[in-house]
Amino acid sequence: MQASIKVCVAKRALVVTVSIVAAGIAAAQTLRNPPPLDSLDPSLLTEVPRSVPDPVALAAYIADKTAAIQLGKALFWDMQVGSDGITACASCHFHAGADSRSKNQVSPGVLATPEDVTFSAQLGGAPNRQLTAGDFPFHKLSDPNDRFSSVVSDTNDVVSSQSVHFGLFKDSIPGQPVDVIQYAPDPDGFQINQINVRRVEGRNTPTVINACSTGFCSGTAVPTPSSTASIRRAKKSLWCSRLTNQNC
């Protein structure tokens, strides 16, 4: 496995971005454990030929590349990055850099215009459902070989990744893995019998292999700030809100 990290300077925040390059990730997980962070195995950095060059002027931001790689690996697997103490980058990007989970992985059309928080009847009409092969494709035609044929069924629901439960962020206590969250009913329908279930992001989870990602760039692991009840605003917050207790 090869991990690299790039530190980008934004207007008001230093956003740590993590990029993971992996080969035979399943074999690596079953055959051996990753080395301790204080003794990184150089072979892990050279097993896969590089396909992406280093960022321009990397040395201007990274004083110790080996330490930066160790930090990137630590952040990727750190569950305390998530506001609930159990949601890491790897929660959604564990399987070849993407998400292979198949239950509670459907989000209604929260990114549609206008916003749609109703779960499609063709996908069970509720969250926390187990996906099946028969659910696909979401846009079904009477003749799959003719895009002009009549539409059998369609939905603006998407398959993505479950994250944290909806709640209002109140505080982050140093040394504690779980943030102080005030319960609030989920406004986007992620409830069963009036009990919140884990929310699902409104976009497909992309692979992080050969990619540079701003971490939880949609607030996936960050609850809604107490200053607003709108999850749409929370989705615009960067992962740095987990570190600074404010939107960036």
C-alpha cells in the first residue's frame, strides 16, 4: 500500500488531504498487519508503480515526507476523526478505496431540485434497507438496448455511504473520542419508527485510489452545527470543522 498526503493552504484553514494508492488490499489485510507508524516499512511505498506525480512545490509544505505519509495513514484509519468516535475515512473507503457495504446505503433525492426526502417505493420506501441485485438499474427501460424505449421505473435515490446519525453539534472535549451531540429528529427521512438511523450521503462514494480528497468534504462525519438546523449547510462544511468546532 502506498499512501501520500498533501497539505493545501486554503483561505482560512489548512486542509489536510489524504491520497491512498493500494494494490491487493484484501490480501494485505489478511496476510499481515500494517507496520507500526514509528517504523514504516519502505517496501509498502514501492510495491506499486507510481502513476501520479508529487504535487508541485510539495517541499514548501511538507518538511518530512515519511512523517507526512505516516500521518496520512493514521488519519485514514482513525475512527476518532468522526464525530461519533467510530467513523473513519476507511469506513467508506475500505474496500479497494470505495464502499462495498450494501445495507442502509440508499439516500433519497436530497441533492435534487427541489429537494426530495422521500425514499422511492421501488427501493422499499424506507432507509436501512438491504440492497439486492434486482434493484439495479435505478432507471429501467422496457428495452435496455434502446435508450428511447419506454421507462419502466425511475428514481432520484442514489446508492452512497452511510455515515453518522443526525444531531446538533454542541462541543468537542479534548481527550474524548465522541463529540457532545444533542439529539434532533432527522429532517431528511432517515428514521424508522421515529428513531434516527445513520444518514447516507447524497452522492456516490468515489474511490480514493489515485485521488486527492479533502476528507469529509461534505460533512459526512460531522453533525449539523447548533447554529442551524439545516443539513444542507452542514454538508458544505469541511472536515476541518471537526478540528476547529466551527464551519470553515
